[in-house]
Amino acid sequence: MSGYGERKGAEGAGVQDAPSAQERWRAGDEPSRQDGERRSVPDPPEDADGAEGPDGDRDRMGEAERAEQRDRQEQRFREATRDPLADSGVPGEARTAARVQRSAQARFDIRGNSSVFDRTSFDRAHFGDVYIGGRETAAPVFGDVPEDELERLRQVYRAPAGYPTLKRALRARRVLVLGGPPGTGRLTTGLCLLDEVTAAVRTTAPGAGPPSSGTAEPHDRAGTAVPGRGRVTRLAPSDLGKLSSDPGAVADGVPDGGGLLVQLPASAAGFTAPQELHLDVLAARLATKRAYAVLVVSSTSPAGHPLGGRYGMPCPPAPSGELLEWQLVRHLSDCPDPEALSRGEQILKHPLFLDALGIRPEALRPSETELVAERVARHVRGESSRDELLDACGHIARRQAREWFTGAGDPLPPAPAPGRTGADGPVDDAAARVREASFRIALAVLDGEALSSVADAAELLAQRILAVRMPGRAHGRPVFAEDLEGLLAACRAEVRTGEEESVGGVPVPVRTVSYRGTALAGSVLAEVWHRHHAARGPVVRWLRDLAGDPRPQVWVRAAVVAGELAGADLGYGFTELIRPLSAAEDTRRRYFAATALHQAAGREPQRSAVRGVVEDWADAPVPALRWTAALALGSGRIVDDTRRAMELLCGIGGRDDGAHALVASYGATRLVAGSRAGEAATVLCDWAEHGTTEQLDLAMLCAVRLFCARTDDMWQAESGDGPEEPPTDSATSAPSPVARVWTPGRVRLAGRAPGQPGSAGPRAVTGPDERPPVPRAPVGATDAELARRAHWPLALAVAVSVEDAAEPLADLLWRALANRLSHEAATEGLATWLRAAEADAAVAGGTGRAYVFEQAAGESPADGAAGSRGEILQALLWLLPRMIRGRRDAERLRWLMRLMVDAPEEPMTAAFARHVVAAMAATGHGRGGRGEEQR
């Protein structure tokens, strides 16, 4: 980094020489230059005749070099507000990345390990004169649904909205193709439909008496019961092919006036789905027998095309909320405790229960509602503990993920045998199911982001997986073939309208997609990562591809997930996910690696391992690794000792003539934006007064960033960063035994000297072990306060939220304003504070601009925001007096406000400027400042 010259001065027996110029501007006594001011340069020596001396040319060359060096130093401070991704071409990308990381980190809990089992089967085979398998000429096999099962369904079934429409369609067409994902109650709905439309057969059965008028057929044609046969029957899976090869034979096997339930397979292997003409034949034959048929199919399966015809209708979702309450009543009906039902209903609404369930109650499936109600009833009776109840509820999401990917009932078929490559090669029949699985994984990574981003990422992953299943094959992407509604239902997801900051950092409306429960995303990733090792390769390469996506909503989410997966298997994850990107040429990929390191260090012992890697990279000979380490150190999670982290950042920023000074200051500023703000600001303030040249540079660059940054540019939620949060009085920054840069022979305190609360005079000194620790603020309270002030200027928000940070921050910012190099950038940052305070204090008025301080006592603003208006102004007027130490500081503030009032574009109002000046004068800092008062 740039140097400022060596500190001069000597200490005698109670006598100290006059401070040098550098010492004076360290303390703020040297006047700072305003626009147009130039430091006077001594004239070159001349001889008696008026000619230049023999070294005149050399002096001019030296002065030119010094001027060029000063220009480079000033340019560095002018660029101090740039974010590490400034060269990406996406304005505000770092701010958007910080927001996305806040919403994505600590989202998943991926643990455990297990094995994967698969099975194969064949339909038929012919060996010589031996034939194995069903013959096409054989009669189809049916299985009757027991009458007591239909009776049980009549008691427990709760009809969804749209059920009467389904019943009218079935009566009119005799055949109904009911579409819906597995587990949504489509089979139960089909059985109940058939039970109702065949009620006439039940009432005319032997001994049942004449049919009632309420259950008669629409055309007054009463059915005839078939002795020994049930009213509702099911077609064997081995005979599903007869729906297209011989639909008449299928209809002949249905009892007169009865019903047929058929479940079509999810895969197309060995099965030809019936076309609409086959269903026409089936419906005509059933009409002659006064019978009905319901075909149940998944809308995302290859056999789902009949849903688009006149026989197809989607199955409406079950009323899960109503069903859950009814199931709870049923399970507690025999409980002697009169308060049992009330206690059970309270459990269903308890936040701890809802968090453990991880699926919204209204999104539960019928079988899940019965399971939840049964578990809650057992807990109310005292038959199970609270932990057992919560664990059983948490298992629902894990079981759903296992059904999606393991598929024990209908496994993913193997890829076709290798053949020709390219377009003439074999087609993977499982491509549709691979794309559905890829969408679930992409949604788990990008949960809550734009639908377009999730769809693109899902197709990219599908191409990766299909390339592994069939290498050398060019896999195209289906066009105009998506069934979005069916895909969302199969994935238990929903589309909403949200906001996205992908262009210029400005929120714009966008369609977002998310799971209908917070536990599904983590369960999907855990299932894929732990139970399907063969899928790791495509997923890892896919995540590395997402690292280059220009949208922060994509690559930051992918980085958080990459870190969580790496933490679950650190050896594999670090080698495959983090290390290849940590030294990449693209800064976005290095940012990805640093974010993944932060997430992987979420718990021990992974944190200790990551800490060792980052400390090693901080001193690595490869510049890209040092850049990544600087960004990772700024997270605060990896190195708990704040001073140690700051010293590592200072070492990174000071190497190679300050090549990484900007990213090092970015990481150090992020340490200030959190619960350790008091510690970090104290270290920077100490360096600004007594540090080495490199430490002074880093402190001033951080001060400029604190002036110019907004809270949401830097702040990251720290809740859950460690195994537990230590008490406030014990969470301190412990002294580091190595790599400490001290003034030789002594350690200087970070606090003010007694009797000089506002001065920048000499500090008291003690031994290394006597340095008083700076308490760390409570994490939860700090996160809540900074989240509420996300739109504030960063330094103001931190000073108000963290009590121990106000004084060192004010000292640091004052020195930045007085520094000849950082003065211009810091003054621009102070102007942004004034702009933000003016905008926050403005209220809706009749004519012109009005402010909260102009309103009468007890009067509320027209927009109803009385509680929040003017908070930034109050914080500004509270912190500014701590930053004014002398007459020049007060004059600088008045000069800046005059410029803002006279600005040609968006000028500050004179009323607001007068209010600020009057408020400063009332505190005794409007004219002379603290230094003048003390003198």
C-alpha cells in the first residue's frame, strides 16, 4: 500500500518536539484541503545569479514522481467505494449478493448417510419353445375393492372443491381421466366417485330392497348386482396394455352397473398409453353395461396426454386444513380428558411444531394429515414425548424426498444400451422424469427465486444428468411441451409474484417459485447428496456452472448450497466445489468460493478446518487465493478473534504495493457491520492513530467505505454462526499470540484517556495482558436492529445498534475527514448521510417539502409513518457532534451544506440546512467544536 512517510519525533525527559505534519493530520490538526486547494511546494534552490542549482532537473523529476504517487493514492481512496464485483458489468451486484446471501444462508440442514437400492423386472420372455409372461390373448385380471373399504372411505373422505363437477363429468361420459401427482388423494377421489355413481347397484344387491330415489341413475336404469363380484374393481398392472390393445375386453370385465379404477404407470417403459379413440371404445362398451371407469394418471408422466382430451380433468387438492382438524377429532374422540382436543389444536398452531413439520398444514397430503393427527393425539394422551412428536413430523419431508428420488415403487429405468451417437442414437425414455427430478433439485437450490431462473438451472442440470446416463448423445430440450401446473403440483411447489434486483439493483416484479414448506428444499438436497452418490458428479459440475451465472440470485444461492454440501462432506466438497473456484480468474467465481467457505464453516469441526485453509491462503504466493481469503475473512464466522482477522486482512492489503487493498478493506468493513463492530472499530481507530503505514491505509479505506456504504451492502445475519452465543460480558476478542503488530515495547489502549473524552491526545499504555477487552454485542439483538435499519447509511446504523462502537467509529470517521487523501471521498459519503436524513425526515405536505421537525407536537404526518420518520436525522444529529473536534470541522460541515443547498440538481432545502446547523449549535459544536471549547 502507499506510504505516508516515517513518523518523526523523539521523547526526552518530559520534553517532546513539535509534532510533524504527519502527526498533525493524524490528530486532525492540519487543515484539510478543499476543492481547488493545493499544497505549497518549495521553490527549487537558485544560485546567486538567479540560475537554477546543479540539481534542479533532478528535483523537478523527483517532484513529478511524488505528484504522480499522490495522484495514485488519491485515486485509490476515490475507488474505495467500489465493490469487489465492480468489473462484472452488473451495477449493485455486491449489494444484491449480500441480500441474497442473507436470505439463503443457514437454510438447510443436511446430515446423515444411507445406501441406495434398485431393482429390475421384465414383462415377458421367449426362450425356444418356452414362453414366460402374460399372453395378449389371456383375459384381463381384475381385483375387487372390498365393500368395507368403500364404507370406511365414505366416513373419512372430505370432498375437495370441484368434486361435484367431477361427478357430473363421470356420469355424462362414463370415463374420467383424473390427473394429479401421487399422494394427493387422486385414488381416493376416484374410488369415492365410483362408489357414488354405482350406489344403485349397492341398493339393489340381494337383501338390500328397492333403490332409493336419491341414489337412482340419471336415466332411471337400475343396475343389477353380480353375485360374487364387487361393485368397484381394479385392473391388474400387468394388463394395463389392454386399454389400448383391447379396450372392449377390459369393459367386459366390469360388473353391470359397477365401476373400474385404473392407475396408469408413471413411466413409458413397456406400456403404450391409450389414445382418445381407445377411450371412446371403452366408454361405449361401458355405457351398454351402465358401468363407469376412472383412470388415474400423473400429469407429468408420458401417459398423461389423455388429460388434454375431453375425458381428462385435474384432480382438485384435498382440503388439508379441514381434513387435519377432522382427523384430530377422530383420534381424540375416545380420550377422557375434556381439554384434549383444545390442547391438540394448540399444538397444531405452535411455532415449534410448525417449524419441525416444515410443510404448511394446508399443503399436507391426505395420508400425511392422518399421520400428523395420530402423532399429535398420542402426544396429548401422554404416549409420546415432545421430541418424539417433533421428530416424527420432521420425517414427513424426508420421506417425501426419498419417494421422489429413490422411487421404490417405480424406479427410474436404466439408460438404453450404447449404440449410435449423436442425433441418430437411442432416446432415453426416462428424460421426462430426469427433468422432473432436476427441477426439484434446482428448486431446492433456488427456492423462492424467479421461475425463469429455476427453469433454466433445471434444464442445465438435466443436460448434465442425461449426459452421464447416455454419453455422446446430444439431448435436445422439449419446446412447447411443458405442463407447468402439473410440474408444480408434482413438486409440491407454487408460483407467486415477488421482487428481484437483477438489473441495476432496483426491485422489479417477477414470478417466483418456491416449495410449499421450508423443510422440502433441505430434504431434497440431503437425499440427493447422501443417498445417491452417482448424482454427485453432475450436481457438482452443475453448481460450478452456476458460479458463472451473471444473476446474483443464481450464483449466490448456488454458493450457499455448495458450502452447505461441502460442510456435510468437507473432504469431497472442498476438493470438488471450492478449491477449483478459489483461484479462478473471474472475480465472481472467487466470490462464490469465499461464500461457500463461509457456509461450510457453520459448525465445528469444519470451522477449524476452514480456518486453517483461509489463514494459509492469506499468506499464499498466488494473488487470487489471497483475494478469496480476504473476502472469506470478512464474514466473521471463520476467525473468531477479531484482531487476528483484521491483521490477516491488513497483511493481504499491504502486499504487492496494495494490489488487494480494496478487497481487504471490503472484508474489514464487513467485520464492522455486525455484533463485533465495537472490536473491529476499536482496532481500526487504534491503527489510524498509532499503526504502521499499512494499518493506517486499511483504516482510512474502511472509514471511506463506512461513509459511503448502506447497511444492506455489508451486513450479514450472524444468528446461528456458532454452536451457542456467549453472554455479552464474556464474548470478547481474545488476544492473538501470533502475527500481532504492536508499537515496540508497549500496547496502547483503544479507549479514551481519562479526562479527555473527546480529544485525540496521548493514550494510556499498559502491558499486553492488561488491554481491556471490548465486549461483543449480542448477536440476536444486533441482527434485529441492523435488519430494521437495512436502508440506513452503514456507519449510522452500526453506531446506533452497537453501543460500544459509537465512540471508536466517530473517531475513525473524523480522521478520515481530516486525512488529505481520504478527505474528498469521505466528504462525499457525509453528503450521502445528509441526503438520506433529509429524505427520511420529509413528510407529505400541501405545498413544497415539509419535515417532521416542522410539525406541531402531537401532529401526525399525512402518510401515517410518524413512528419511523426522522430516525436517520436523529441518529445523524447524535453522531455528528462526536465527529467535530475543532473550528475547521464545523466550517467543513457548513461549507458542505452550502454546496448541497446551491446544487443545480436536487438541492437541499434551506430549512433543512438551518435545522442541522441549529441543532449542532445547540450542542456546542456548531461553531467551535470540542477542541475550541477545551482551548
